[in-house]
Amino acid sequence: MAEKGKSKTDVAARAENKGRGQNCRLCGNKIDVVMSVSPSGKKKMRRVCCGE
């Protein structure tokens, strides 16, 4: 049984994983996430790195 006031999930581990972000599988650098807008006005999140 969990102790009172303790979270069931390891919040520190989740924050660390989220903070690491994603690395490019080709060059190993961090992938930038940018929002692009198409001519029709549709928004799309894109992951950009080394020409992908």
C-alpha cells in the first residue's frame, strides 16, 4: 500500500525523460519542434533536424 501523500508515479523520472527530449537518429543532435502553417491555414507541428 502506498504511503499517504506519495505519488504512484515517479515524477522525477518522468520529468528527466521529458527534459531530455528527442535526439536525431542520423546526427544525434537535439530535434527542434516548430509549428508551420500551410497556405490553407492549417497548423502542424514539425520536428526539424539535419534536413529531415
